[in-house]
Amino acid sequence: MVAKLTKGFWPKVARIILRNRILILFAIAGFTVFLALQWKNMQFSNTEANILPDDHPATIEYNAFTKVFGEEGNAIVIAVRDSALFTPTNFNRWNKLSKQLEAFPEIDFVVSTDNLRVLVKDNEEQAFVMEPFIKSPPKTKKEVDSLKNHLFNELPFYDNLVYNPKSGTVQTIAYLDKDIMNTEVRNQFILNDLADLMKGFEEETQLDVHVSGMPYIRTWNTKSIVDEIGIFIVAALLVTSLIFFFFFRSFRATLISMCVVIIGVMWAFGFLGLLQYEITILTALIPPLIIVIGIPNCIFLINKYQQEVKKHGNQALSLQRVISKIGNATLMTNITTASGFATFIILDSDLLKEFGIVASINIVGIFILSLLIIPIIYSFMPLPKTKHLKHLNKKWIDFFVNRMETIVRNHRIAVYLVTVGVLVLSIIGIYQIKITGSRIEDLPKDTHFFKDIRFFEQEFDGIMPMEIVVDTERKNGVIKPATLKRMDQLGTVIDEIPELSRPLSVVDLIKYSKQAFYNGIPKYYQLPTSQENTFIMNVAQKSSNDGDLLKSFVDSTGQTARLTTYMRDVKIDRMEEIEEDVQQAINKFFPSERFKVFMTGKALLFLKGTKYLVKNLLLSLALAIGLISLFMAYLFRSFRMVIISLVPNLLPLVITAGVMGYLGVPIKPSTILVFSIAFGISVDDTIHFLAKYRQELAAHKWHIKRSVYAALRETGVSMFYTSIVLFFGFSVFIISSFGGTKALGGLVSATLLFAMLSNLILLPSLLLSLERSIANKQVLKKPQIDILPQEEDNIKDK
């Protein structure tokens, strides 16, 4: 029934396109202008995408934390590790830098040696007061050394917060206004004002300044993404155009193809603006992807047009056959490619969902553009000359196709043995794959901000915050001695984990209060005894300044407290071990029936988000295979044909996974994407081959051997061309400075190369081996890829 309804569809499409050429061109131009007007709505992502859905327990806990204590990732840290800092000139200039930072409206407050406060006991008032660390700017080296000694040896509260006593590193912490954290204002401040400030300081003092912090990293990361978009587009255009020209040796064909994909890129940016999606590290890949995926459409259409012209020299008939004979197969190949991307839509991750929506829309869009523009443009041009058709008779291409045919004809047993051998080796490799990765692993390694991340990991044990929230479930339960002791014990466990920094909490403030109570003697930096606690708390209650410090660690009711630590960049498996160790300590010191304690923070969200993403991306791959299997079932109405079509495309995925295992490439979000994308694209060759195979079956009266060889000879050239374009097109991403993008490009390229060989050798071998099983004329007389009237003319010619 479906075959009858669709039998005349593509001839009608061909007539509509060729009879309304001018109108269609104006429509394309108008829609392109409309989408170009949407570019103004494009914006680059200023937020850190949370991969987890809103209803995930980790997200709920993080939101509960920020509701009480606010955003925890708004600090920019600035540090100097140089003994030359401790001269009067440089030290005063360092303190002046703090004042300059505080003067910016984008900065909420600054913690530095300039405005450091020292907790002391006022014996007359019997209260604690906060006195300035620097009462007047030091004028001599002796005064600076005295301040340094006081800071490094007598103020343990600020250890690992403002200074590192082992290396002599001093740091200033600037907290951004939380209202600008996810806005363009943050980027402008960091890229312009802060950069100028740091440059001026370095020029004046000749000191090497290190800057980091999550807002700083996110801003420079976004800038790196923006800078790479243009590079990718130019590189993709250059590589694909050069390969296209090498194959076709025609400036005209190359120029037409470039025009098609450039319009496709304009549409890609337009759809991003129209849907008001932010440009992220994934959506930034869509424009060059459209170029790489669009060129194969142009190759199939132009190659078919030139074959038809060479066959009979009738331009009108050639153009009509290009649309009617290639249209359906090309539509299905683009739908399968789009399906590989569209499966990301089912995920709860906004980052992947937006990527899937825009990519799938634009893949269908580039198909429509190529199907409309190429026949219409060629209809206004004279017939291709003999020199334009020479590439159809290239000896090296004939040699390649003949070699494939010889292997299929004479060495099928060897093909199967090699396939089984490679499959076994790949499965062994798969067992060596680890699910790992880290938060900064994919960041550009040669950038200044990545090197500064490593600096702060070395000096202050990391910059990724991890929070532990302690809910005592009773008012003022935090400051009870028993609770403080439990928090101190937990802090000791955390401090013993090498990848975590010394935690900061209300416990440190209480210890500092005891030290101040005993006139600042460092050895009294410890929790007060039960006897001391009464006196110290009485003094603390009379202190007006103490409340401001307390707000950072305890909520307004005194019921909930936080312990803040920072984590080094570690692999996910080690991060899981750390989480387990800390959780065991929490369970030990805080009985669940009396306390509600949970871990949160960006470091934990990354861990859980990565595991969640890997799990769901495997689901999306399974969905992609299922969807494409349905397409195959619709096209061929034969279960055996579905199996035959899937095997050559699943094998390359297994081989790539095995190679990842042997090379030590881990499964992580950036590499798991490879499989859905590569599978959706590699199936295209299978559809083109099987579509031609079905047509040849009718031409050769259902003789499978002749049909397979004929299909291999005719589609082999186009399959080779498109695979080479895709291989080098995706290889463009290897130039990226982002590890994830680089891995995506390399792995997809390798997978598509394996897929080409699989479709050219294994697929026809399977068809020939299963000749008797599938040579059922009753089934074959009902193909979904119909034998059209133009096809019948071709069959009569044969």
C-alpha cells in the first residue's frame, strides 16, 4: 500500500523543483535572510551546564545548599609565589591591587593581606574584636618580615586560605557579585578589566601572577570555544573543498557544493538564534559538522548527474533522474544521520538535548538545500564538458573498486575469518576500557588558565569546591560542643585525604576564638574544653564583629553548618573512592537518626553527572540502532535485510571501542558521543548500496550475484568519495585544543573509515553468502525503494 502511494512521489518532486526554479531560489534566499536576522539572538554560554536533571537527588541537595549559603563557585583567586613579594614596594603594591579589585562594582568583597582581620580579645569589654592585620603600610623590609612572620606563624586560621606556609605563596580571593555570575558582564570584567589589572601589576613589580577560580576558568573556556568556531568552519571548508576538487577536478562543481554548505552554516547559526539556544562546546561543533555532512550529499547528487549526462547526454532527463533516483535514498541517509543526533533529545541534559535538536534540524536542512540548489543551478548551466567527466574513468578508482570486487568475489571466507578475528580482538580491548575522566581533563592544555589550575592544585590543593552540609535538626545545634567535636573529627579525616584541601568551617572560627581568648598564642588554636567553652562563648556573644564571620559557616538559625574543602583534579574512579571514604566518616561521626548530613558542590555534581551521562548515552546509542533498524525494515520489508544492513555498521563501533581499550582512551561524555554520531553517518553507505542493489535486482531479473557486483561498481566510487570526505572532514576536529573535541574527531574519523571498508567488503559478501536464503521473489517484488518510470528506462537500456 505504501509502495503504491509513494511510487509517483519522487517524479512529482522532480517536476515541481525543475518547473519552479526561480521561485524556489527566491524562497531559499528569503528564508536564509530570515535566519540571518536571528543571529542577533545568538549568545555564548555563560553558565556551567548541569548535566543532571532537576529532579535528581544530587541537584536537589545542591539547590538546598545554595538556598542557605548561596553560590559557592563565585571566587577568583590571585596568587604570587615569589620571595620578592615581601619587599616594601611590592608588598604595598600587592595590597593596592586588593583595593583596586574592591573598587570594581562587579566585585562583592575581597579577602587579602590588605583587609585581613585579626581576632583579638578586648579585656576591658570582655569581647572579641576584629582588628586590621596591617595598621599602616610597611615602610621597611623589617616591617614586612614582621607581618609575614605574624601571618605565617601566628594565624593558622588563614592557613591554606590566604597563604601557604611551605612555599611562601600568598593569595587574594575576590568574590564576584552573584548577580553577574551567569551574564556577559562577568566575561567582560574578566577578559578586559581583570586582565588589564593583572598585566599592569606584573609590569610594575616583575612578579608572575597566577589567576584561577571557577568563574575565571569558565570565562576563558568560553572564549576558547568562540575562537575555535571560526577555525573549524574555515578548516572544514578548506579540507572538504580540496578533496572535492581532487575527486571531481571541476571548479564549478566545487563552487556549487561550497555555496550549498555555506548556506547550511548560515542556517545552523540562524536556528541557534531562532531557538535562542546558547553556543556551548557541543553546539559550536554544528556549523563545521554541517559542512562535513553536507558535502557527501553534494557528491552523490553531482556524481549521479554526471553519470547520467555521460550515459545519454540529455540534461533535462539527467536532472530529473538525479532527483527521482537519488532523492529517496539520500533522504533516508540524512534521516538516519539526523536520527543519530536526535537520540540525544530524549536525555534530560539540556546541553545534549539542544545539541541533538539543532543538529538533526540542520542535517535535514542541508539535505533540502542540496536537493534543491544543485539540480536548479545545473539546469541554468551548459552540459558538463568531457573534462568534467574524466574523473568517472580514473584508473585508480577503477582499480580500487575492482580490488573490492575481487575480494568479495574470491575471498569471502578470508573476509569472514578476518572479521571474526578483529571482532574477538576488539571485544578483548573493550574489556580494558575504563569509565573515567576528570573535570578539567578536556580543557586546552597549553593555555595560561590551565597551567594556573595546576599551580593552585599544587599550592592550595585544588579549586573545585566540595561542600559537606551538617543539619543538626535543632536550633543552635551547631555550636554545641558535641557537634563541633564531630565536625572537627570529620575535618581531620578530610585533611588526611591528599586530594582534598584542609576544610574550613565554624570549627576553625571557634578554634580561632580560643586562640584569641588566650591572647593569640598559636598553640591554643584548638577546640575549647567543656570548661573553656562557657567563657569563650560568653565573650563571643558580646562580640559584634563575630557574627559576620559566622554567617559564612552557619545559617541564621544556628541549625545548619557547612564544611568547605577543595578537590584536586582527579579521575572519576578516584573521585568515587574519595566520596566513599568521606561518606564512611560521615556515617561514623554523624548518626543518621540525629543528623542529616550530605555532600554536594560542583566536584560531586561533575562526578554524578558524568556517570549519569554515560549511562544515558548508551541508551541513546541503543535507541539510534533501534530507530535505524525500523527505517531499514520500512525500506526493505525483510528481517534478514535488516540484520545484513546492521552487521557492517555495528562492527566498526565494536572495533573503535576495542581500539579505545588498547590505546587507553576512557569512556567519558566526549568519547561516548562518537558511537551514536558515527553509527548514524556510517549507515548512509549501507542505504545507498542496498538501494542500488534493489534496483539492480529488477534490472537483472533477481539475479543476486550480478546485482551485487553491479551495485558495488556503481556505488563504490561515491561511497569511497564520501567516506574520504567524512574521514578528513571529521579529522579537522583533531586540531582543537579541547581534548573532548579532539577525541570526538579522531574516533569518528576512524570509525567511518572502518565503516567504509565494512560496507564495501563485508556487506556485499553477506549478500552473496545468503543468496539462497534471500532470493525469494515474492519478497523482492515488494521493495520500498520503488522501480520508478525513469528506472525502467534504465533497465530497458541494459
